[in-house]
Amino acid sequence: MKELMVLWDRFFFARVDGRPLAIFRIAFGAYLLVFYWQLKWILELFFLKTGFVVHLTSKPVASFPNNLFVNLPNGSPTWFYFLYGATFAIIAFFILGLGTRIAAVLLWVVTCGWLGPLAVGSNSADNVVRTLSFLFMVAAIAGHVNTWYSLDARRARRTAGVSDPQIPVWSTRLFQVQLALIYFFSGFHKLASNDWYNGSALHYVFFQTTWSRVDLSWATNFPFVTGLMTYATLFYELVLFPALVWNRHTRVPILAFGILLHLSIAVTMKVFVFGEIMVLFYLCFLTPEHYAQLVGFWRRCLLKVGKRGEG
């Protein structure tokens, strides 16, 4: 029992380098800039008076903060574009790490306010964005996301002289556990469909053309292959990722396979933004050692390119 308590304490409360979580914060903020820019036309459809806002009252939205923007004054364009612009300002403060605690709270509030009422035009990726916004709010309130690469950290170092601050690992674990649960319950939900049980789910996915970027119907001529891919997807979501991503020896191969999986989906299927946000989510599992290896890899590549250029 004592050994279990030691493992529990080490898993959640060991102190680690705060740089990976800071990099994750910046990457997520950069993603949100693109995300909200691309979402503008859908938000205009819902929240301006010429769009769907008049129908929102027929389908009540959940309480605060999801209903925050539903009652914009008569769908006023002035209010809409003011709040839309304010959203980008909040994201900028979050990326820069300036007033990070307040910025993270406001970011979660406006994210729920924009995405909560979207009954049409949203997908599971929006839920992942809201989940990440909430987790970053928790980590920011605890003071864990702005210890590096932030204006808050720069000011703290000037006033308190703190160098190389470490953070408790539990805030990072929240992201990691959430990602493992997303995969597990995604696979668990698939088990409710007979098509996944009998291995024919991807056969029908490849056969249709509505969501395909390229014609994949030829793959249906090889039911053994589509069946194998169907079961491999289930096995990855239910077992491989939730179980093996925690081991430092198997983590990189599992993450690499996931990146290839989501990239292949993005290239062949019209599944909007889900693959991008899931790959971004993988940053919560990277450590300073991983970043050092990546930097070393790119340096070696640049040196090779430079030598070829000289030759």
C-alpha cells in the first residue's frame, strides 16, 4: 500500500520542468487564432439577426457561460464584432502570458459562449477545444502555464529573481488523462455499432463520396484490408493509446502512429479541424528531452542542407 501511495504521489505531484506546458499554451493559442478566424462565417450565421439567432430560443441552450452571447442586443453587428475582436485580444494575452490567469478564465468563458449555442455546423473538435480551454484555465489559475515563455514570468523573475521554476506535474496529467479518456470512450462508443463489431465500418466509409476528398471506393474490393483497418482503429483507441502512451519506451511510437492516423484522415476525408486539434493535444505528452531531440534533428538536417549547398 505504501508503494502505491509513493507511485500516486510521484505520478501527480512530482515537480517537473514547466517549459513543455508553456509551449503547449502558446501552440494552443496560435491554433485558436486560426480556429476562430475560420469559424467567423458560422458565428455570423448564428449570432447576427439575419441568421439563426432568432431560432435559438426554440432550443434552449445550457446555462452560463454557454448562453452568454445568445441574447446579443437584437443580433447587433456592433456587439457581435466587438466581442469577436475581444476574443482575439484575449487569445493574444493568453499566448503572450500577460495576465495569464485572467486571460485563461476569459478564454474559457468566450469559447463556451461562442461554441455552446452551435446546434448546426459544429463537431466533436469543438468539444475538444472547449475541454482544452477549461483545462488550461485550471492550470493557469494554479499558476502552472506561465512560468516560462510569458511576460508574467519575465516580470516575476525581475521582481523575485526566480530562475528555472518547476511546477507540480498534476496540471499536465489532467491533459494527459483527458486525452487517453477521449480515445478510450471514442472506441467504446464505436462498440455500440454492429458495423464496428463485424469489421465493416471503414468499408462503408470508403464507399461513400460525401466526406471523401479522393475516391477510395476501390478499397472496398479488399474487405480483408478494410476489416483489418477497422479493428486496428478500435484496438488503438481502446487499448494501445490508453495503455502504452504512459510508458516512455512506447510513447513516441504510439504518438507517431496517431499523427500518421490523423494526417491520413485529414488528407482523405473532410473531417474538419478534428485531426489538427488532436495532434496538437499530443503536446501534453512531450518532455524537454523530446524537444531537445527535435531541435537536434532539425540542426542536423540544416547542416546537411548547408553542406550540400556548399558542395
